[in-house]
Amino acid sequence: MSRSLSLLLVLAALAACGPTAEEQRAMDIQKCGGFGFTPNSEGFAGCMMSLSQQRDAQAAADHRAFMARQAQEDQARRDREAVDRARSEAADQSRRDEMTRMMNGSAPGIQMPDLSKMNCVSSTAANAGTLSCR
């Protein structure tokens, strides 16, 4: 899932959980009134603006925290993938080294036949080659 789609889903879920704009305004009016500000006064307007700015700042902080977590998760995934690739490449190299040792006759317990002592005949027919040895 892409990061932007994840963010969109998180934001949609958060929006569904929180109050509507009308409900939030009513709560802010109640809170500023509870602080003693009279509706339609300069102090009341300042209180309402302050609450709005606090919410915006919190939303921005939440977004930054979310993006930081996403970045950490992405980096951890890239690190795991790099380790997996390194292990796979090391295993591949080990297999290639073993095959090289086998082909060179240096693998323990494996003896390559001496082809010079064998009677081998090769033939080609219809773009296919065969090798027969006795």
C-alpha cells in the first residue's frame, strides 16, 4: 500500500472519529464562554482563534509523527530487504564457488574422471550434439 493511500485512510478514519465542524464550533463556544469571554467580543474571538490554532498545530504534529513512523517503517523494510539480498547473494556465491571447486576437481570426496583415458566419440546431427564415452 502506498504511503499516500495509507495517510488518506488514516485521515479518513480520524475524521470519522472526531466531532463535525459544527460540533467542534459549539464546543469551542462553550469553552471560551466558560473562560468568561462574552460572545462577539474581541477576547472571545481571540479565544476561538487560539483554540483553532491549537487544533491545527496538534494536527500538524500528529501528521509529522505519522510521517516519521512511516519513514522509520520504510527504512526498516529497506534494511530487511538489503540483508535478505546480501544473504541471497552470499548463498549464490557459495554455490558458485562449490560448483567451481567441483569442476576443478578440488571438492573434497569428489573425483573427476580422467577423460584422456576414455574412448569418447562426438557427433552432431540436426543441430544436436552427442558425446559417447566407454
